Amino acid sequence: MRFLRTRRMRHPNHQNTPETPSLTDYTDDRGNSIRCGDNVMVTGKLSITFKGSGNTVTIRSNAHFDRLIIDFEGDGNTVDIDHSVPGSLHRLRMRLGHGSSITIGPNCSQQAEVYLTASEGNSITMGSDVMCASRVEIRGTDTHAIYSLDDRTRLNPSADIVIGDHVWLAMEVVLLPGAIIGSNSVIGLRSVVTGEIPDSVVAVGVPAKVVKRNIDWERPVTFGFKP
Ligand SMILES: CC(C)(COP(=O)(O)OP(=O)(O)OC[C@H]1O[C@@H](n2cnc3c(N)ncnc32)[C@H](O)[C@@H]1OP(=O)(O)O)[C@@H](O)C(=O)NCCC(=O)NCCS
């Protein structure tokens, strides 16, 4: 079952878009639901697909999206998205299996093609003020299982991913199952995080390793800085 756009309104930040579709509350007979706060808007593609039952989407007030695609492949998943950075838009594609959750905290932003996937009862939790550059992938599951030929045990279980507050994920960063990123940290371009990264560091590479400690970063772009 697919959620359909039902109401239209203008988005203040997109003057060239004549009308902006808006999410509204929704429920179906299989216990899937969408609950929206006030002033939730989507300027681009909107698609929420429920293949199973008992899935819940909560979009909090003042969450603004350029694109929102959520595919619920199974049952009992939850998605909770807080308001975006004022003046920016969430650009998100998500896919969930069974019994999993994805939580995006307040004041986060995502550039183009940001993808999150969770399954097998695992969660992805993003704190507040997290900045994702383009083509970031947050993968709590490998999507396909690998087994040992010795005893058929699963070698690549899905796992939770936790991203702290005020984290910057640079372009094309990938987080794999079990990634934990401490608050205030920066993950460098094309890095792959497979384990735990502490607070207030720069980590880079495949797999990502800490190269700088005791750092801070800020969101405003440097184009306004004079040399
Ligand atoms: C994370 C980042 C900002 C760090 O920059 P920095 O603090 O100036 O880091 P440095 O250039 O001093 O690099 C420190 C070390 O890490 C290495 N390094 C830096 N970025 C790396 C990367 N993405 N992958 C692998 N190694 C990297 C450097 O070679 C250097 O290694 P060395 O000490 O052995 O010489 C930068 O690496 C980055 O990713 N920039 C792209 C940001 C981006 O995607 N912006 C898009 C808009 S959000």
C-alpha cells in the first residue's frame, strides 16, 4: 500500500516550486500509520510504501523535505524524523526489514542521495545537528547473509548504528553495521566506518581511523570567509 499526497501548500524556501505537497496523517487496516506534526512539507518526490503491517512513521513539526522515500519491506518498523535545519531540507531514502527503527534527531541535514537501511530488529539512531553530505550511506544491514561453511553460523549479522550529536559525515561516507560515532566528530570523504569512533575527532580512511583529536567544527559554509 502506498501513501498518496493529499494536500498541497507552498514551501517558503522554494519560490520556483508553485505548489508543495504536504504529508498528512494516514492509517490503514494493517496498522500502518503516518503521524505528522505541523508545517511538514515535501518539495520533491514523496513515496512511503508499506508491504507489511504495524509500521509507524512519525514526522515532527517543521520537518521539510526535498525528497522522502521510505520502503517498509516487512512488519513492526518505526521511523521518527525531527525537524530539519531551518532553511535546509531532508533528502532521504530509507528501507526497513522487520522490527527495526530509524530515528533522525532535530536540526539534521542531508544532501542528495542519502540512504539509510535497517533490518532484523536493529536500529539507526542519529542525534541532533548531524550534517550528511551527498551520497552518504548508513547501512545497518549488509542486505545479504554470509555463513560459515564449518557450522553455518551467520558471519555478517545486522547491527545497530549510533551517530552522536553534531557529527559531520563528509561526501560518500559509508557506515556499516555496528558503527558508533561519538558527538562532535568528523568523518572524512569516502571513509568507511566499521566500528567505534570517539567524540571530537577527525577519522578518515577505509576502515576509518582517527587522525586528529580534540577538534570542533561548524556548519556555515566557508565561501563567506575572506582570505
Ligand atoms: C575530513 C576532512 C575535512 C579533514 O580535513 P583536514 O582536517 O584538513 O585533514 P588533513 O588534510 O590534515 O588530513 C589528515 C590526514 O588524513 C589523511 N586524509 C584526509 N582526508 C582523508 C580521506 N578522506 N581519506 C583518507 N585519508 C584522508 C591525510 O592524507 C592526512 O594524512 P597524513 O597525516 O598521513 O598526511 C577532509 O578530509 C574531507 O573529508 N574533506 C571533504 C569534506 C566534504 O565532503 N565536503 C563536502 C560538503 S559537506
